[in-house]
Amino acid sequence: MRKSADSFCRSAVLYFIFIWFGLMFFTPNLLVLLASFLTKDPVWFLRLPLNLQNYAALGDGVLLHTILKSFGLATCTTLFCLLFGYPFTYFIARMGKDARAVLLMLIIVPFWTNSLIRNYALIAVLSDNGLINTFLLKTGLIREPVKLLYTNFAVFVGMAYTLVPFMILPVYAVLEKIDRSLVEAAADLGATPVDIFFKIVVPLSVPGIVAGCIMVFLPALTLFYVSDILGGADVSVLGSVIRDKFMVSRDWPVGAAISIALTLFMLFLLHLYFKSGNTVEQERQLW
Amino acid sequence: MVTKLLKALYVIGMYFFLYIPLIVTIIFSFNDAGTAEHWNGFTTKWYVALFRDQSLIKAAFRSLLLAAMAATTSTVVGTIIAIALHRYRFIGQRVVFGSLSVIMMSPEIIQGISLVMVFVILGVPLGFVTVLLSHTVFCFPFVTMTVLARLKGFNRNLVEAAADLGATDVSIVQKILIPLVLPAVFAGWLMSFTLSIDDVIISFFVSGKNYEILPLKIYSMVRTGIQPDVNALCAAMFFATFAVVLLSYRLVRKK
């Protein structure tokens, strides 16, 4: 009696898991894969015949240009977040316990603030009569306001501003765990602070660096609202292209092909992520 | 000495970068002129306008309700999956693990379009149900991983002893596993709540025209450029977040 109740429980749960993943994970993703090989239809969105045209469209002039531009923007954003976020996190991680708690909280507050609101707030800094232009005009460095808002530069600032906590937090998680006695031993043996930083701290924090770079790079390719709020007329974010293919031009197949290419790229990054010594466990803690 | 000063300047500079835009916007939310150009005297009229905006208040309540429901469904689904992954060995277990990490890493836009395609093809009308389902899909892996982490550190002998003494699966789950994972379940719920209430991109695709939640309402407001009542909204959201973070810090530190 007991055994049969147990095995019923087991199969019920396992069926639930298979149905849930099947319906909510595999079906949607396989549908995107399938759609990427179909043909656009004005009424039903998709129809036969199967073809490879949609992938060929990725190499097409305008689209290729936007893809390259978006990758360029994501690379700049990631580099900025790494170069400015890493040393910052390193200094914080070496402070006393109480100072660390407060400083970390001050990073988390903007991180938790709605990201649309944070990008909107940047308008007050970047606009023609915003903080930067007012400052430059008052100090006499410029005579005419520099156009910052609604440019690619503004999108870059928005991405960096939105995503820098995604670099800081995983790096901090790794730096905090580094055994301090290693650093002290090196210092006792005559290593300079620069040596310690580059030969001990940086190599030990590679998993955090890789995690942070991925957490910055992927969203920097796809957060279309940053470009909507701060960008100009020309599209510079891959996410905007995907959105427009689905919501504006109703070209599901090409939209799906771009998504599949992006998914493959993500799987490659995920591979790097695990190869660099991260675990699924840490993936959860990133958030 | 000089390097110390540079270090301090750099750290302060980074905080400047994080806070200046928010501070400037908050200051101008009290500006009577309604723009950032010049200061025209203190006012709270933009806040009054904000709290009189019925559609905004409605969207905010809708969002809170949705986030609470999505967090609850994700917690139920996520916890069941975590306990099953811990207790059972089954075919496809590795695939389930792999899928969890893919969902957590996937750009939201890919989840958004793939789900909207399924809903459109199956003829499910876009609205509350589709948003709730979609939010559950992107939140539950975080619950599963949080609960699994808690289960990992616990002594399996406890369960074996219970089984030897005649406990059924149901009573093992009820009397041992659930009490054990409860803190992780709460943490997972909170995480799902914040993920759900902040989501713009997935909701943008799956919400349809008649179901407007707060992030999408804000999205349509901020796209039109500077508006004095949006400055006020910005300030209100910032202080709400600050209060929540402060509160959760207090709670964590007390433990």
C-alpha cells in the first residue's frame, strides 16, 4: 500500500516536471528554431516552404551593420564596466566589515531601482541643458551645448549605468572569498601591491570576471528600452531589431533567425562560464 | 598618500556616477518650473498630480498583485522541482539542470518572443494569464536553485532513517523536507517578486493591449522625454526601493 502511494507520488511529480519543461521551455524554443526556417506570411505569420533565407538575411547590409554596431556597443559597455567596476570592487572588498556592508548596500539600491527610471534619470544629466552641458558652459570650456542625448554615446552611458552593478556583484562575491593570508604571505615575501593585484587577486577572481562580463554583455545586446529612452533615430541595439521584427514588421522568420543566432552565442558564453570554474549554484547568486 | 587620495576620489567618483542622475531628477521633481532648466521655487504639485493619476495607481496595484501571484506560482513550481531533483533519480535529470541554467542566463527578449509565439499560435488571448505564466517561467529556476542549495547542505541520513522507520514519501516531504527548506522558499519568493515587478521586456511581449502593468506604464511615460510628473514618479520609486533595501538589510543583519 505504502509503496504504491510512493510510486504514484513519484510519477505524478515527474510527469508534472516533464509537462512543465516540455510546454514552457522546449515548445517555445523549438518553435523559434522552426520559425527561423519558415517563410513569412502576412496572415498566419508563418508558412512553408522551409528555407535558409532568414539566416542569409543576417549577412544583409543594414542588418549586418546593426548587428556589428550592437556588438561594438556591448563590447565598449563590458570593457567600461570591467575597467571601472573591478578596481572599485577590489577597494571595497578590502575595507572593514561595517564599511563594506554600507558601501555594498549603496550599490544595491540603484541596482534594485527600476531600470527604466534610472535611464530616464540620465536625461537630466545628458540633455542640452542638463548637468554636463550646464557645467561645461558655465566653466567656459564650450560655447554651444554639445549634443549628448539621443546619440549612440547616450546609449553607451545608459547601458554602462544600468549594467555596472552586474559586474560589481559577481566580482565582489569572488573577491570576498579570496584567502587574505595569501595576500599577506606575498606581501611578507616582498611583493608590491601591484604584483599582488595582478599575480594573485586577478587570477583568483577569473570566475567572477567571466560571470560579470557575461552578465553585462548579453543584456547590452538586448535591452531595447535603453536605446528607446536615450538613443537617436538609428538603431544600435540588437534587441530593438528583434522586437521590431516581431511587433512592427511582423517578420517572424527573420526575427527568429536572429534570436537563434543570439541563443547559440549565449550557449557559447554559458560554456565559457562553466569552464572558468563557475557552478550553477553561483549562477543563482548573481541575481 | 597621493595614491590613497586618488583611490578615495575614484571610489567616490563611482558612487557619483551611480547616484548623480537620480539625485538631480529627485531635486527637479520639486521644481515648480517643471523642467531641469532653472529653479523656480519648491513645489509638491507634481506629486499631487502623480497620486491623482488613476491609471497609474491602477497599474501599480495590478503590478503588485501580479508579482505576488507570480512569486507564489514560481515558488510552488520551483520548490516541487527542487525537491524532485533532490529526492529522485530519473531520466532527463541532467537535461532539467541544463534547462534551468539556460533559462536563468537567457536574454529576456528571447524568452519573451518564444512565449508570445506559443500563445499566438495556440490562440491564447494575451492578458493576465499569459503574463502570469511567463513570469512564472522566468522566475521558477531561481526558486529551484535557492531551495536546492539549502537541500544540498543537509544530511541525507535523516530521510533514510525516516524511511526505515516507516515514513511514506508524502510524510517525509511534509515533516522533514518542507520545514527544512522553508527559509529558502521564502527567499525564493522574495526574489521572484522583485524579478516579476521589475520585468519590462517579457511583459512587453506577452501582456497584450488591455492589461497594463506598472513597468509598461512607466515605459510609455518615459519614452516621451522629460515630464515633471515622471520626475516625481522617479523620486517615489527610488525612495520606495531605498526603504525596501534598508528593511531587508535590517532583517538579514538581525539574524
